Amino acid sequence: MPLTSDRPHLKDQPSKTQALASALPYLRRYARAATGSQSMGDNLVRMTLNAALEDADLLERISENRVGLYHAFTGVWTSVDPDVGRDGAGPEDSSPSQLGRVSTLRRQALLLSQLEDFSIPETAQILSVSDEEAEELVKEALADITRDNVADVLIIEDEPLISTHLADIVASAGHRIVASATTAQQARDAYALHRPTLVLSDIQLADGSSGIDAIEDILKIGPVPVIFITAFPEKLLTGEGLEPTLLISKPFREETVLTTISQALFFGSNLNA
């Protein structure tokens, strides 16, 4: 998703386009997590960038900081789907995940604060609500996702302490750990044997094998929502090859993991589309 252009206002502001480019991987992560679709999320980010390429003032605002960029993205998304800005029940009510019964606005507030690490005032600014409203949106969404349906979880992680920590978080939310794997081959075998309904996967595994390769093979066996966990999320959002829809950065917080799990259960295997 390059920022090259023949527009004069871009040629005069290389520092701004550079700052914007560095923030894009994280916006793409949020867009995919919020919409539950790689293609939809990327298209909305592309629409946001195209608008900035045509508008020097907008480019200025979104280049100043991440808040401006995410606020502009939210405006584009709302213009495409007016229901996004509403704090009421939507078509996701039929989802088996409790998060499906959380309004789109509350889901956005939750993802912004828990996945993207924005403060409550920043979240409020992005969503164009008051600080008090933003705080209430996050509290309500966190309360709701603690009642998710139970998932069978495969953890692919070669660091014992991290694997144990993830297992504790998953179990504390009432989900079942059906298997753990430290290599790509173990992951493939575990999935074929247990057929989990959710996979949490690291990228670099014990024997030098790749979690991405393991997931590619797993998805050939059957559809399953996947959450990637890595210390370098920007390296997975390059626009090339298999890219995750849901991506957690290391080190992670318990609330971030729980929020992302609920988002995964809400969208299910459609996450990979």
C-alpha cells in the first residue's frame, strides 16, 4: 500500500508521508480486526489514503499522530456504512459470540483501547464522543465479552512461560486448551487430531520452523479463526503473502488477548477472507 504520488503537496512533505507510512501497519491491523475482513479492512485503509492524497489538509491531520489517522479512518468507514457509528444492536446479534451482541461503536472503543493501546481521551477523540462516553463504552464491552461461548483452543508457542501465560488467560475466560505445540509439525498434527475452534500462533517456533507456514497448512485442512502473536507486528503487514486479520503484539495484556479472542469468535473463519 505505497504512498507514492505525483501530487505536489506530497512531494513537498516527505517527512509527513514517512510518518504516515510507519503508522499504516497498525491501522491495517485495526481495520482488519474491526471489520473482521482482510479485504474490507484494507479497502477502507486504501480509501482513507486516497482521500489524503487529494487533500493536503487531511494529509496534515493524519500525519500529525495516530489519533488523527484513526479518526480519519473512522470517518471513511462511517461514510461507507452509517451503522458503524450507532451504539445499538445490529445484524451481528445472531453471532454465537457475546461480542456479537456488543454494538459496533462499543467494539471499536474496545479495540482502540485494548488492541491499539489508545488512552480513553484518545479513543474518545477518534470516535467523536466524550471521554465519559468512551470510558463507558469500553467498560460495557469488557463486561459483555466475559460471557463468550466456550472455544477449543490450540496454542502454538515455543516459549514455555508465554505459552503457560496464554493458557492461563484462555482458561480464565472459560475456554478449553485442547493442545499446545512448539513446532510447525506439532501444530499441524495437533490441529488434525483435535480440530480446535480457535488457534493462537507465534511466528518463530522452536526448531526454526514458521508459525505462518503451519497456519497455511492448517487452513488447507479446514477453516478456523487464527490470532497471530508476535513482537514485530509490522513485519507481518507488508502487503505480501499470508497476512493475519487478528494480530497481537508482544508483550501483551490479558485484556488485549480476551478482546481479540472475542473478536475472533465473533467473525469466525470469515476472518481469513
